[in-house]
Amino acid sequence: MEKILIFFSIGIGDALMALPSVREFVSGNEKEFYAFTLSPVVKEIAEKSCLFKKVFYIDFFGQNKIKSFLEILRIRKNRFEKGILLFPSNHFVYRIVLKLLCSGRLYFHQYIRREKISLNFLASKTIEQSGKEHSTVENFKLLEAVFGISKKRDYGLFLPGEVVRNKQNRFTIGIHAGSDTLKNLSCKRWPYFKELVAKINEEADVDFYLFGNSSEYDLNDSIAEGFNNVFVVKEKKFFDSVGMISKCDIFISNDSGLLHTAAALSIPTISIFGPTNEKYTAPLNKFSVVITNNISCRPCYEYSKEMLVCKNTNKYECIRDISPDIVKLEFFNLFEELKKINLNGKDNLH
């Protein structure tokens, strides 16, 4: 039986946006599918999806590289006939790892942002990134090229495993004020969440849950300080945080993995985009509001191994010039829309 290895990148949001296409091509397929990732959280997501015979994980960033290399060689003994590097993964190291893992045919994207060392020649077939299509669409294109067939494209995100949405009695707003820090991506964070909380509190009787990993606790504590209706969630495990996110009625976030987690739970979202491209990663669920700053230099960040660097003299104007009043207005517009269809069954605004 043919063995196929699917390589997920390290991002939680990237994994969630890849799963719809993976599920479509793997479910009911007689071939043996395996997954590989460098992220322990993505490993857990892939395992809970029940799509793979086995999920391999290597702590590539936290352990000795020789140990990682030996683990790669052990995985290679499975003799995979195909290796698929999911979108986005524009770094030559990913391609080297895929080549070491898989002795068979390799498939991955060619990216708009061309690197000096691309190693595209390693691929049996590459798929051009369009620069106009969503990450979920790009993965459908990739898998259609690998298997030579088209599938029904259901772009809806989902979280594997059973997650029961237990809503709170009070209207609850989830917030993720953090983001990745790799490649200077902390600069895509919107800096006015505390001001937003204060403005919403002027007109609404609601609760706020602040989410993030341990490196973001100080940020969340600073936002919560002075409010008695703002609670910092300090769940250490991803799926424990998922349970808390499921209690939210609206989720407001930067471009981050937790934004897509909320979208996968069908929670209405308000996302704030600065240097990153909403065309690639904005939630596609029905009640999704995307806020951007319409300046000519954005979006400037393309999938690449390079760091995010702002060349504008007014540094990160694209995110810093989005005022709290703009986000507050979009919040109340979304709330009124939800109230009309009685989606949440709560009326805590006055």
C-alpha cells in the first residue's frame, strides 16, 4: 500500500487552514497517510483529526540537531512514496527535512517571495502561489495537483475532536492581543486592546476573556488591570484553551492561530490586520469582520524566511493607526447583526 507523508508547518492557524483540504483527500482514501510536524500543538491537532495512521513530531527547535537528524532517519525507514509540504512553508530547511524524510516524490509550492536558496529542484512537481488566494485554497490546489483529481472544496475550518460550546450567561468577548514572535511578527499586534475594553465597557455589560500562551501573560495582565470584568485565561494546554474560547460570543484578535481557532468553532470574529495579508489568512466563516488600514504600502509581509521589517518612515502605521473607535464601531455593528438573528440569545448592551 502506498505511504504518503504530509508535512504541516509550525503554525496553529496554518494547520487549521490546511485541514479542510487534507480531510477531503484523506478521508476514504485507501492509501496510508502519515503526518509530520515540528510543533507539539500541531501534532495534537493532527492526532485528534484521526486522518493519519501515525503523526510524527520532532522537537527540531529545542533539541540537539544531531538528535533531530537521527530521528528523521528513523522516520525515513517507513519508505514514503510521496511527501507533501503543505502551504505555507517557504523556507529551504523545510524542503531539506522533507527530502530527508521521504525517498519518494516531493510536492510543494513555489512562492511569490523567491529565496536565494529555494531548492525547488527537489520537487517532482511545484505549484505556483497565486498571491491572490487564501491559504485554504492554496492547499486544495496543492493536493489536487498531487492526486490529479478535483474535489469539492469545503473551506470551512473545523477543530478535530469533540468540542461542546458551553456559552456563558453573560455576553462574553474573547480577545487575543498577542501573536507569533518569530521573524519579528510581534509587530503585527494591534496595541490598543486596553483602550478598546474601556470603550466597550462604557456601553455594554459584558465579560472579557484574554487568551494567549505563557509569554503573553504579562501583556494580558496589563490589559486586565483596573477592570473587574476582564479575566486572563492561563490554560497551559491548547485544547484546554479551546474549551474556554468556545464560551465566547465574539472573538477579537490580531492575525493569529487563536483567531482561526475561534473561526473553527464558528464563533463570530473581528480580526485586525496590519502588515500581513488578509487575502491569505482572514477567517472565511460567515460572521467574520476584517479591519485593515487602507495605506499603499500594506500588506508588505510575504511568506518567507526573512524577518518582518517596516520600511515606512511612520513605523507600522498600518496597524498603529487603526483606532479603538473603529474596532468598537465594528464590534457593535456585528453585535446588532447577531441580535437580529438571535444567534446568541443575549442582550447585555444598552
